[in-house]
Amino acid sequence: MKKRTLYLSQAQLALVIYSTFFINLSAVATEIELPRINVIGKGEQAITKQPGSVAIIKLEELELKQPLSTQDALKTIPGLVIREEEGYGFIPNIGMRGLNPNRSQKLLILEDGVPVAPGLFLANESYYSPRIERMDSIEVLKGAAGLRYGPTTIGGVINYKTKDPEDGVKLTAKTGSHGYRLVSLDAGGATQSGDTIAGINVITSRGDGFRHNDFDLTDVVLKGGTQIKDNQWLSAKFTYYDNEINTSYVGLRKNEYKNGSDKNPAPNDYFITDRKSFDINHEWDISSNVKLNTLVYWSQLNRDFWRRDVKSKDANGTTFRNCDLTLTSSQYCMTGRNREFEMMGIDSRMFILHNSFGIRNEAEIGIRLHSDHLSNKTVRSKTDPDARSGTLTGNVTEKADGLALYAQNRFEFTNKVAVTPGVRVENYDQKLKNELTGTKGNASNTEVVPGIGATWQAIPQAQFFVGAFKGFSPAMTATSISGGGVDQKLDAERSTNYEIGVRGEMNRLAYEATAFHMDFENQIVNQALSSGVDKANGGKTLNQGLEFALGYEIGSGWKLDGNVTYVPTAEFRNSDLGPKGNRLPYAPEFTSNVNFGYQLGSFKASLGAYYVSSQYVDSANTKVETDDGTKGEISGYTTFNLNAYYAVDKYLSLFGSVRNLADKKYITSRNPDGIFPGVERNFEVGATYKF
């Protein structure tokens, strides 16, 4: 590990910043809600207006279950599949409705309405995940309503909503298995008038890792806002993230996993990220019927992935190239695949209530300007297994500019029936230049994605919803433009999506059931992920299935929450990359999550079970495991988690978790290169104290 962060110095730094920025702020009660873009919104009325499947993870659930990461929290949502990599969710792999979870490329992930992926039109790959400790809730939206956002909303939209600053100072400390430690400090306050509020959150965490893949993380957020006039509000947020993880593309081999090895198979490999971002939100209530929300955002992410070059691999392990001068002119022992992303944009949307056609209408129109930039460098060394510099062997810059226009109108024909048509037009230009050879090229595309959804409140206990929409995801710049600078005319990934469902509440039962159909014209399929990503239009594929979710108040403090996703069809229909009828990679037929909860006064506890059925990892649907562990069917598995939370008083809270209670041994992935085991039994305990 190259750097070490002292917890004490981080806490002292946070207190200094708090004193500097908030010295004129008083700890007075305030109910300021800072403006942001909500995907769903608050309350049952916001949910019933969505013509598609929705889910919200609330703060109370996050406090009880104390998930390790945002993707760990998302295991409770129907339709989602989580693929663990390094164990802590630093590198998110989230799939939806049978779509490959690799780097969360098939769905749009937002934080307060701002894209999390470093480049929407260059490569929608997630190399960073916001910390779950600073989230107030998580919104998940599927169906036609996702057209308001984009691109890459084929699977759906996930929006992480950060906490607004609170008066006072709150300190949280956690400790657990494998040397896991975390300290979080929240400090905030408001002016005497109550019209301005600001706060800071500092998180520092480290651990030895589940496979001796240690990490060292720092996360800082400054957030605040003010009321400008009676009808205008302004908020701003700045984030800084730094993490160094001893993880790799290389996994265990067949016999290593069989013999129960817990070693780090690539101890010289490091995934190093730092990210800075800011966003500014302005909300203007122009009148009682017109509101304008404008978001300006910027982020910069550096991702350096230093990996030891593989010499050979067999069932017993991986051999890496020696770092010495005996290597040939074309051989190296250590390679840094180092990328610097910069993203910026402005998103402005107007909400209008009107009574056209003699009925109530809710319209939303908007425009977004977006720009991506990427510097992609390959740096290689022959002599240093811990190299962070070397010979520059690759240097490619990519740039993309996008313009999106969208509009939708919700027609309330009666107080029970509403129809919401919408359309999004996305134009984007991609440019690529090889800085070593001077070769360059460009590509340009325009996508028109229409959609329509409807809701019908048949009875107070049941609302039906239905939707149809076109989904699309742009091809990566590196694949849409060849190394020679030629536009490959590679189509965007397009799908025609249908959804129908019912949701409601009756007595102590809340439920939602959804059927979905996703017909792809040319799904892009990953073929190899270890030595550069090879992708191609995979032809026609079909994903269809069912989702069920329910919550039931049993009584006497007991509660049951559960969901199940059934995807009987996730297959190639007419493809050069996979035999017709073969199942798509990483598309389990069944996933489910069941939680029994109990509450007695200020004490809460839950016992949960998470199930994932068997899955293939390649388009050939290889069943027999290969010696290097990269192919072979992954068996289904079930894990159990136990959580407890106790609010001692209004100042002190205690909590604890035991994950994988039965210590189930299972494989979560064979990609990119080898076996990645699931996390073994582990525990965590902690406390929060508010001053």
C-alpha cells in the first residue's frame, strides 16, 4: 500500500473545515429541502404517477442493514442482479432484467440527477460508486418514464439521493472482519433566519480486504444551499473521492478455488481512482403552475489500473512475467492502463401544470448539453513490479458532445386514468485521435426514442400500469471509430421495451407485480474482458420475465419483505456471437430476496436471504469448468444476513451485521480473467453519536 490515511488527522481536518465554513451558522431547526432532480419524488402520489415499475430504498432500511456499498443495498430491489468483484462494491457491477452487470453499462446511474459514469458517450462504464453512508435514499425507475433521462436507460435508471446537511455534529465509527474500519463525520448548521444551510461529510475507511486486497479510501462532500427569493432556491455540492485498491482483473484458477485458497492472485495489481465533482441546482417557481429546474454539473475522474503482465496460467495458478532486462523488445512486466475522464453539462427542465383539452395536464420539457473527454494512456515497465511510470506505448484521446431534447405530457383523463406520451431526441458526435500516430476520426449519430405509458387506478387497492418505449445505448467511441480513424457505422444498441404491471396496498399488505419484454435489435455483447474489451453488435436478443415484490406487516412487531425475479428468456435470437437459443451471459433465471424484520421500541432486527440461480458466463454456454477458471457454469447460491439496530437515545445509536451467516462458498464471477469468489462470513459493528 503506497499511502496511509490517519483517522485522527482526517477528523481534525473536518473539524477545521467545519469551523471555517460554518462559523457564522447557528444550530437552529430548519426544514430547508435543497433543490435537486428527483427521478421519482416523495410520497405515494409520486409513485402512482409513474407509468412503470418503481422502487425506493428509504433511510430507515439503510440504517438497519448498514450495506457495505450502494450495490449491496440494491440487492433488495426486484429485477436487479449484483456481481461482486473486490467485495466492497467500489467497482460497481449492476445488471437489470437479465442484462449483463459488467461495469453497470446497461443502465443509467445518477447521484442527485447527475450522471455517475465518467463518460456517457465515450464508454458508459462505472469505475466509481458513491459511498452509501452519505445517502438519504435510492430511487429505481424502470419503464417508459426513464425517457426523461438518458442515454443508456435500456435497463432503467438508478438515482442515489444524498443527505441534506443537518444541524450539529455526528460521528459514526465501524469496525469489522478483515481489518475493516470506517470513521464518518457529519457537521452542519443553518443561519438564524433559516434560509441558508450548509454541511460537510468526511469518510475515511480502510481494510485488509476479503482476499488480502487491501484498500484505503477518503471521501469528502461539501453541500449547502440558500433561498434567494420567496420563489427561488439554490444549492451546490462538491465531492472529492480517493481510493487505492489492491485488486485485479486476474482471479483464482480452478484448483486454487477448489483448495480453498484465500490469497490475492495478483498482489502487484492496483486499481487507483480519484474523483472530483461539483453540481449546482437552481429551482425557480415562476408561478403556481410553472417551475424551472436547472442543473450544472462537472466531474473529473482519474482511473489508473496497474496490472502485472500474465505469462501463463493453468489450473494451479497464474505466472506473471519477471521484471528484468531479459524481456524482448515487445515484452513488458507491468502495464498501467490509465484513463482521465472529464465530464460537464447543463440540464434544464420546465414543469408546467395546464388544463388544455379540458383536462388536467402535467408537462415536462427539457434540454441537456453534455460533453465528455477522455485521455487513455498505456504506460509499461520492464523492470519494476510496482511501477507507476514507464514507457508510453499508447495515447488516445476521445471526445464526445451530446445535445438532448425531450418532452412528455401526462394527460389525466379522469381521476383514475392517465396517459403519458414522451419523446427524447439525442444527437451526439464522437471523436478519436491517436496522439502517437496522429490518426483521427469521427462519428455522428442521432437517436429518436419515443415512449408511452398509462396508469389506471382500478380500485383503491390496485393500480395498473403499462408502457412501451424505445431504448438505446451508444456504442463506445473506441469501437465506433477504428484504429485507422474510420467510422465503423456501428449502430447504437437499440431495444423495444414493453412493461405491464399492478401495484397497490390493502390492509397490511403492499405489493407490485410486473411483466417485461425487451426485444433487442443489436445488443452489444462482451466476449473477452481480460486483455482489452472486445465488443460487437450481437444481433437480436430477447429478455422477458416477471418481477414480484411485497411487504406485509405480520403484527406484534414482525414484518415480511420479499421479492423474486423470474427471467425465463434471456437468449440470442439471431446472432453471430452466440448460437440461437443460447442464454445470455450472467443472466440468472431466478433471483430473490426475503427479509423478516422485527421491531420492539427502539430496537430493530432483520434476517434476510438472497438467492441467485445458476448462470452461464459466455455466449457458448460452456458447462464444464476450464482449468483457468474463465469458463464454466456458475452454480446457484443462497446467502443469509443478520442485522440489528438500536437507538439508545436521541444521541446514540448502535448497530451490527453478520453477512453470509452460513459461510456459503460460492462463485460470483469468472470474468474478467478467472474465478472471483463470493464474500465469506463477515461481521461489522458500529455506533453513531450526535452532538
